[in-house]
Amino acid sequence: MPWRLVDNVLAPREEIVLNYSGPNPFSVYYVLRRCFDVIVKVQSKDVFEDLFKWDITSDPRTFFVKLRVRKSYDSFTKGFIFIELDGEQPSDPTKNGNVSIRIRSTLETEWKIDGFKRILFPLVYLYHLSFYNKQRRRYLDELKSFVYRMEEEIRNNFNIK
């Protein structure tokens, strides 16, 4: 059974919520994809579209997108950024639509200690407290910086106050 630590990067906040109302709200998706390349610096293999719904039967056209970005730091720790877009895109480009953007993030560290390796658990715990915890803190701060820079990029592109 692995020993697993999961931290909320935005603590004490649970998530960042941004609301945009204006022309072409789905373009937030393209801004986010650019942020993944430029700010987070992950390859496309580390960006997952867990859910993508686009309803063209109504006007305005509703959409719901769940994105997950994985940032691998080392063999033990990975950072995740979860983004949800929920909005309406009118078929007429002159009309305004809206989108709600939710951003949250976690840092996950997993130590695989199975079978006979359980004898080593006190050493792994001591290593974590003495050395690895500082490195993990750096990862947490870097991931938090990525999330806030992405929020700033969205706010600047769509004039959200």
C-alpha cells in the first residue's frame, strides 16, 4: 500500500472562480491551451480533456469542458491543475455569451512501500521530514505560481476585474 500525500495548492482557498460575459467566450479554451505551453511548460501528452460537451441543438450553444494538466517533477511527485469551463456560445458572433471558469490544483507525492519494503518506512519518513519536504515545498510554490499566472493571463485577455 503506497504512502500518499495530497496538498491543495491554493489553500486556504478551494478554487479560483472567474466569470466572463462577452463576445466569443469559448476562446478562453484557446487561451488556456496557450498557457499550458508557455507558462506551465508541459507537452500535449500531459494535457487531458477529461470531458468535452458541446450542444449545438440550442441557441446559445452550451459547452462544458474539464481539463487536467499533469506536471511531473520527479519520480515521487506530480502536480495537477484542474480546470472546468461551463458556458454558452451564441451562434451569432455579434451577441454576447458567458463562461464560468473554475481552477483548482493539487500536489501529490506517492511513496510505494509494499511488502518487505515496509521495514524501510521509518527511513522513508525520516528522509521526507529531513530533506524532501523542502523540495516538495518548492514544487508547491512553483505550482501555485503557475495557477496565479494563468489566472492573470485570463483576466488580462478578457478584461475580467
